[in-house]
Amino acid sequence: MDHPFVIIGGDAAGMSAASKARREAPDLDVIVFEQGEWVSYAACGMPYYVKGEVGELDDLVAVKPETFRDQRDIDLRTAHEVVGIDPTAQTVTVSTDEETFDQPYHSLLIGTGARAIEPPFDGLDLDGVFTLRSMDEAAAIQRYVSNAKPASAAIVGGGYVGVEMAEALTERGLDVSIYEMLPRTLQPFGEETALTVEDHLREHGVDLHLDTAVEGFIGEETVAGIEHDGGVDDADLVIVGVGVAPNVELAEQAGIELGPTGAIATDEYGRTNYADVYAAGDCAEAENVVTGDPDHVPLALTANRAGRAIGTTVAGDPTETGGTAGTAIVKAFDLGAARTGVLDEERAREAGFDPVSVTIDAPTRPHYYPGGSELTVTLIADRETGRVLGASMVGADGVKRIDTVATALGSGLTVTELQNLDLAYAPPFSPVWDPVLTAAKVLAGKL
Amino acid sequence: MDHPFVIIGGDAAGMSAASKARREAPDLDVIVFEQGEWVSYAACGMPYYVKGEVGELDDLVAVKPETFRDQRDIDLRTAHEVVGIDPTAQTVTVSTDEETFDQPYHSLLIGTGARAIEPPFDGLDLDGVFTLRSMDEAAAIQRYVSNAKPASAAIVGGGYVGVEMAEALTERGLDVSIYEMLPRTLQPFGEETALTVEDHLREHGVDLHLDTAVEGFIGEETVAGIEHDGGVDDADLVIVGVGVAPNVELAEQAGIELGPTGAIATDEYGRTNYADVYAAGDCAEAENVVTGDPDHVPLALTANRAGRAIGTTVAGDPTETGGTAGTAIVKAFDLGAARTGVLDEERAREAGFDPVSVTIDAPTRPHYYPGGSELTVTLIADRETGRVLGASMVGADGVKRIDTVATALGSGLTVTELQNLDLAYAPPFSPVWDPVLTAAKVLAGKL
């Protein structure tokens, strides 16, 4: 290989690929171009930095740039923006403050990530209005809370970033309101879980404005209020968290194909329509293990794993990136909520299934043992085949049990097979019938 | 069906079968003969009753006898001992304090359970020497600790009952010693997990005598010491917990076949060599999901599930009892330990596998998030096929993750498939790479 393995983007997918390729093929040159200064950071930790549980923003950095450079021998170039890809010539065009140059590549990985969606709200540029996608934004929010001492916060969007920020800002002493366009928060988690989380948010003083369309933000220079279809409320701080969009423009301009979700289409090895160009992470699609269709689930594990697999492939050992079950978990004050697979009945029907679901409440420990709590489990399966399609759960304890269902999805288990799993029981950890087994028992009775 | 469904034994397997058969076939008569007075109780909760965390022994009873009789319409007869089975005549002979009679059956379930093994130790009948198998024994130990105020306890056997009782009696203020014949405690959990638990037991003041053969107990009337191949130690209370033996004598005398483990042989529906005679629970074998061989793992979930399945079958809907992965979990003071599948390399080789294993330490939460701890995970797979064979884990937090591996075993996943599972990640719950995934990654690199 004369030319290096070039990677665009120095976060989860890119740095996982760089590290793995370097380790597996020590003779391979690896160059990473990152337009910003932060690399390999845990974006999912940012709400806990704002909350005050993580002392320094630097604590969120998994591996420092100098470690990549000095110890892993990776040519990591921050403040280098890739402005063009020529897949025929096998070069990328790179721009810095000082120069623009072409870099040939042997293999290319596009790991450009996603950006926060900014709807056309009035007043988005007022001081005190933030999205939460980059480390710089996390730092800015933290400074703003400490210095401007806002009394109230409006969070636009009731997804998991919205819920996590509601907890963080409440903990910092602000009066928090969430504005959500849909009738429910945490839409991907299903109605039963969302209702429980919403009650809990209200118990912690969070004001919920559901079915509410935000129009914009008002104020001189600094934000002072939020306008929506129900009126105007005070707001000294605004977080806009209405979702993310994959950064695909660079790929698209180079003739790299996008998939049905709008993210970059990839095969099982993470390859795009050019055999030597890969894409991974929040800018790329992954196969949904339940439907078999391309999906766009911009979460950290998918990015890390696909990057690692592509690094292995580029180093000479073709390795599949693995699919996604859309597994997600979120903390809201004292509750946890988790989901995996296909929960939406309409989406299940579109994928050719006949969905049947149950929701059960079950204790996480036997009634006689201290410290248990109720776990609400929703389980959904296909009526004809009995195949498990997805699950959601919510409770003060034990929501990591979603992994049992995620594993069942990865194996294509039926409800009967799920019900027959030999899960761990002892009073300090579980009732005899784990809540997942109880849900499977009840669902099996409905099939 | 002219004759009833007769069940011998009123605990997990028996009462699950009775309840399920009654619900599915309301016209079916169900009679349960239980030789004692306690039914449907959580034997696994007994150490926590002795410890003082469970207020009343009655709290361990899942469903009370009168509930079975009055609300579930089950003819439950306590203090009724079945003394003979005639599978040709399809009758059982029942003995009470007052009479002996024959009861015809349509279908019969043998759920006679297991008993504590009592090695031929001298002094087993001294006051203050107990096993812990029955509720009456739990009550007696509790009374003895409260009334006789023993200062020291000797626990014979370092299995999970021994470990749980060490915690319980330490908590009650006794100086506790464990005597184990083997070089390690918790033998089925593997060496790495056992070593961690042993260090932790010592930190909590438990004195471990490993590789030590107990010879007997000394004292007038009341126990005062324990004799072993290393000498004599004081002991005011002795718990003998060296394992259990299935109660198979009744079955054996009736010509019902035992399997290679010495427990009653059953097919996938829990049937014995007589088509209308079933066996389930601690007296019966179950198929090991990893080896496919008959196994004897006397644990609560297997008993409950098999009983429930047999109840369904007897009611007219043939239902498989499900296998066992030998999944177990135990608390030792502030640590949890768990295991599933085949961990013993010799046993794996006997089953035709070429075992390869790794042991890793991984955090249960990201380094920057408060409250995580180290989890030590041992994962074992077959070199040729990559199939996952078993796992063990130990740590202060998160050992219920064993369920992920138990689910993988139930599905026959390979290490690569395990590594590619989409498990749940958010900082309050897990690092990006769940410890199970990390173990799979490392093991995949060794295959």
C-alpha cells in the first residue's frame, strides 16, 4: 500500500478505525483529518458535565490527541477540514488556516458524524440559545449557567437529550420546561414508557408542554422568552434538542450514494458504492437486525463498532460491521428507561410483521427482599412466527435488562424461546421469574 | 379424564404445575400431596431470614395453602406422604397419621425435590448442628442464634449456601469460618470469580479453611467444636451445606428410570419412561442447553418453569419444559458473582469442545461517571466453531449482565455474534462497550 488509510472525522468511528487498523497492520500509514480540536470524546457524557457530575470537560475525552500521535503512531491532524473527495482519483482535498492540499488515499473512511438540527426558529442567534452537539457547546452552556445565572430554562424537544438536560438543569437550580411538538416525549421508547417518565419529570418540577409547536425565541441580545402556539413563556436559557441530521454533503458532492434514511448507504462491511470508500458512525446507515432494512440510529456503540470493523477490514481482514437494534437507554432523575428493536406497530406492519404486544409490571426483586422496585416492560412480537420484535422498559432499577431482549433480537428468538431462557435468579438480584421472562410468558399467552 | 392429575410435592415444580393445569383445564381435578406443612416457599430466601432482612418466615411463602385451596380450587393435602407409586395400576399409595390409601391418577408429577447431603460426620446430631434445606431448619437456626447466642459458626461447604450463610451469620455478629474440601469455594463459578469472592470474604472477617476435610463435631449435647484434618476449632454453631441429593427413592422403587446424574430421567416434555408420569424440579434432570446432555441443576427457575410446562401439557397443550444453562448468581457481602453454561474446561472437552477462555476487568460505567465499579468477566468459547460455552463474572455492581450470556447460550451464538450485539449504552448505566462485549472482543482475538 503506497498511499495511507485516510479518515475524515476524529470521533468514535474515525478514531476506532484508526487505532484498530494501526494495531492490525503496523506498516499501514493512517491519517485522520479532524476539522475541530476535540477528538475521541464521549458526547453522551455532556449532560453530566453540565449537571456538575463530571468535573472537567477533558474528563470526557477517552484518548487524548497526543496519545494517538505519540503512542499509537497515528497522524492525527486537528483543524484540518476535508472540503472535497475525488473517488476516481482517490484523493481528498484538505483545507487549513494556512493552505489547501490534496491527499491521496488507499482506503478512505467517512466519519463526519451528525449535527444538531436547527429548525427555522426566530431568535436562534440570541445569547443563551444553544444546541448540545459539540464539546464547545457543552462548555458554553456550563459557563452560561454559572455566569449569567439563568432562573428558567426552555428545552425544545423531548427526546433523550431533552430529558437528560432537564435533569441536569433542574439539578443546577433552574426551573425547567420541555416543549415537544408530538403528544409524547421519548417517542422511540413507546407510549407506556413515555407516560411513566413524564409523570416522573413532573414530580421533579419539570413543566411539560406536549403537542406544542415552538415558533421562536424573544429578547434583546439575550434570550428572555419562548414563543409557541400556546403563548409566550419566560426563558433565560434555551436548549434546542430536536434531533440530528447526518453530515452527508461532502459524500453527496463526490457521488457517494445516500440510502433511504438520508444517511450514507453502506454494505455489511461499511463500504459505500466505491469499494475503497467506507462510511461509519452518525453519518452512515446500518442494517436493522429486526427488519433487515437500512436504518439510521446515530448512537455511540454502532459508531465505535463499525469503525473498529472497518479498521480491521482495511488492515486486511474483512470484518462485518454488525447491525443495529436501535437499543437505547436514558436516565431521568431516579428512573431509567430503555428500548430495543421495533416498538412502533405501524413500522412493524410496514416491515411485514403482524405485531402483538403486552405491557406488564413486575418487581425487580422478590417481595420479601429489600430494595426492589417495579419495572414496567412492554414486549412486542410477530403473531405468526412468534419472533420477538422489540421491547421497552422503565423503572427505578434494572432497566439494563433490556440487553436480554437486545440479545434475543440479535438471535432472532421467538417469545417461547425467550420465555425458556435460563436467566439468573437469587433474591438480591431478581425474582424467580425475571421481569423479561414474565413479559414473555404473558405475551406467549396472547399469540 | 376420570382420574385426577396427582402431584407429589408442594413446592416450586408441584404448585406451578397444579396452578397452571387448573387454569388451563378448569374441569381437571388436581390433587397435591405434600408430606410437610410448608408449600410454595422461596428456599433461596432462607439465608436472608437468618440474616434478619426478612421479618417473618411466612414472608417467604409465595402463595399460602388456603389460597391454593380456596381461590385456585386445588385439592392441596399437607401432611400426606406418598409412600408408593404403581405406574401400571396408575395409583399412588398415600400415608397420613390416620390412614393409608390408594389414589388413582390420570397423570402423575413427581416433584419430590432434593435433600441436603449429610456426610458421615461424627456429632451430626449434636444441638447446634444444622443443614439448611427446609423452612423448619431455617426457623431452628434463627431461634438458636437468638437464644443460644453462639459466638462462632463453622460452615461446612463453600458453595453458594455456605457463602450466603457466612454473610448472614457475620451480620448477626458471629465469627464465621468456612471449611471447604476443595481448593476453592464456589466451584461452579470458576477460579477467577472464586478468588475474588474469597478475598472479599476474608476482608469481612470470614476465616477460610480450603483444602480441608472435616471429620466431625465435638461437644456434650451441644456442639462446641469442629474436627478437621488440620486440627480442632471452636464452633458454637455448625451449618452443613455440602450440596443436595435428589429425592428419587420413591421413583426408583416404582421402576422409573434415573439418568446419568442420578436424578430422574425426563424427555423434553418432562416425561419419565412412563408416558403419564412426569418429573420436575430438584429431583429431575433437565437438558443442558450447551452440551445437549442431561444435567442436574437443582435451582428454582428450572423447577418453576418445568412445573408450569407440565401443567400445560397435562391440560392438553404439549409444552416443552426448556433446558438449563446452569445459570446461578450469588451475593457475598458487597459483591455479586454469577455464572452460566460450561466453565470447566475438562467438562467442555468431554462434551466435544475445544475450550478457549479469557478473563478481563472492565468498568460498569465510564471512568468519568460516578458510581461504577470493576467487573471481572471470564468468557469461554469453542475454538473451532466460535460458539460461546459459558461465562462467569464478579463485581460490586452489574453481575446480572450474566443474562446477556445466558441468552447467547440459549441461542447458540458465536463470540463474533456476541461481540456484535447492540447492547444498551448511556453513562449512568454502562460504558460504550459493555463488559460482556469487551470480553467477547478479547476472546474473538484469541480464536
